[in-house]
Amino acid sequence: MPSPLRKLSHTVYECKYHIIWVPKYRFKVMDGAIRLFVRDTIRRLCSWKRLEIIQGNVLSDHIHLVLEIPPNLSVSSVVGFLKGKSAIQVFGKFQTLRKRYWGMHFWSTGYFVSTVGVNEEQVVKYVRWQQRKDEQSDQQNLFN
């Protein structure tokens, strides 16, 4: 089984994020051809930035993504990139949306993000174990 850990030149990481964003005014516009185009555009943009899509879903009024983002990229820059580039491409392909969304603003300004990864309980147990291990080694050093 491959390790879930990724590597950069000086970093080993597992950074997964659950990200949700919506179209402006939460209009239900992502149906049919628009839904497929948005899905394919997000896939293309993620592969361009070398982001791994673990799970994704384009619904009529919002998008869910579980992305693995390396630590040298900020979540806000990745979301800004995905929303900005996809909006430009959507307006280029579907000219009729320009009447509904003036000023080339397809996506709402905010987004939701939550970290996904190692279980909090596992981390707490590891930290406690590490503390006990350090305390034991300190005690051994005192007596030796």
C-alpha cells in the first residue's frame, strides 16, 4: 500500500482540504453542459498546478472538492486561482451567463475550507506517548 505522505525537497507532508464554494447569488446554473464544463475545467486547472483531487462534486448550486495542496501553496491562493480561471473560461464558453452575472463575477466571494487528514484522537495519543517517552528517557539519564 503506498504511503499517504508526499515529499518536497525539504518537506514531508499530508495536507488535505475540504473546500466548498458557490456561484454568485447561489443561482442553480451548473446543470448539463455547464456542469460538465466546470468539472473538466477544475480538473485541468488542478492538474496544471499539480494538485491532486481526492474527491470532487459539482452540484447545481455549489462545488465540493477534497484537494491535496502542498504546503508551499496557500489554500487561499489555490481557491482564488481555481475560482478566477474557471470563471473566465465559463464566461468565454457560455456567453449567455454574462447577462445574469455582470462584471465577470461568476463565483461568490467567500468559500468554506476544513482540513482533512490524520485523526485528532490519533495525534493526541501520539503526543501523549511522545511526552511519556521523553519523560522516561529524562529519568533514565538522571540515574545513569
